[in-house]
Amino acid sequence: MNIKRLGACTLLALGIGVATTAQAHRAWMLPSATVLSGDNAWVTVDGAVSNSLFYFEHHPLSLERLEILSPSGEPVEAQNPARGRYRSMFDIELKEEGTYTLQMYRQGAFARYKQAGEFKRWSGPVEQLDQIPVAAEDVRVSEIDSRMQVFVTKGAPSAHNFTPTGQGIELVPITHPNDLVTGEPVRFKFLLDGQPAAGLPLVLIRDGIRYRDQVGEIELTADTNGQVEVTFTEPGMYWLEAELEQPSRLIEGAQRRLGYSATLEVLPL
């Protein structure tokens, strides 16, 4: 089965990983701190998929695609990785001064199909779509491009790791993501495949939704330059998400599902 043949099928976007239930489940990483100093600086990070944001009650986050970059852009190894019933966890020793980037990036294809009366799933590089059996029925395929990030700074913030790759949705800080405080305007710029993501819809959710009646989303829309501005009134951990759907550039007749998420810490002024 090649890419062109798939285009002749009925193709529907199905999302990434747990995103088939995106309305209920959110995937996230939560650092123990985002701003540190001193010689012996460590951060513990939890990762999970849950209904209530930053609460462990559904599934641990897979760390298979985890990448940690030092302030100079060098790879850093996660320490003490572990997987529990509801969460994954790991430690990072911050040896360099500056901003570390923790991220997971996925680019490829996701498919669901029926074979011998059973529904099956497949994910992998777009070039390997021919691994789906020729006899498969009800084939549904989407192109996937998703990025999850967390930023942690030791000492003074740095910007080395914010150089755009030109792929998918990317955050280019105007305000550094580890310099967020209540009462002061925060400005971010978003790119889509290297160009300003004009009109990109975003949502910000503060931690603790399990303990309040309303989720209290902050909804934002990027301007023509891909920029958004927000002033936080309450400190805490926030989850930032952007989602976009457009025709696939690689799979004929399919949709491309793009996503970006980040965990941000807002400190009191």
C-alpha cells in the first residue's frame, strides 16, 4: 500500500497517541521547579496523561521520545527514569548556566483500519505507510506533527534552544518562558513551518482545575505576526496548548493534525 493509494480511501484525521480522546485527556510534563540557582541544582519531572490537568489518574506519559537539551544545545541524559501506574518521572541535573529545553516531538502518520473484522492501529514514518496490509478495510490516516515542551533555567535565562527548526508549530519567545510574573504583559510568537502562525488559536489553563468549579481557560488568538499577549493575574503552573488542522502535505486526501503544548510557571510579582 503506497501513499497515493491511501489517498483514494476515505481518510479521516484521528489525532496523535492519546489525542483520539483529546477532549477528555491531556498529555503533559510537570517540573518541580522552572527557575533555579546554585551549584547543586536538580529538577524532578513528572509526566502523565489525565483528565484533570496536573493530577495523576489515568496513564503515565511515555518517555520514548524525550529529548533534553542543555543551554548550549547539547543532549542531556535523564537521571533515575521510572514508570508508575499513573505517572512517569525522571530527574535532571543542571550543570550549565542558562535555559534547558525538555521536549517530545512526533512527526509522521497515524492510521486505523479494519482487518479480519478487528480494528487495528499503526503509527510510524509517512514513508512506511505501505506497511498497512493491502487487504485492510476502512483505512483512516492522518499526518501528525506535535511538540511538547518544558523550559527550566539555572541562573540567567538563555535563548540558544529557541532557534526555529521550520517544522510544525514552534514557540519563539519575546518574553522568556522562565521570566513570567503576575501583573506584567507576556508576549510570545508562534511559527507554523517557519512562518508566522497568523490566527493560531491557543488556550492557557492554570493548575488546580480539580478543585474549582470552572476550568477558567484563557483563550488567545495569534495576530497576523503570530504573536499573542497575556497578563497573568494569578501565579501557578499553566498548561499552554495550540491545535491546528490542515490538508496533509505528504498524504493525498488526508488531514494534517498539528499540536503544541508547554508547561509554564508564573510567579508572583
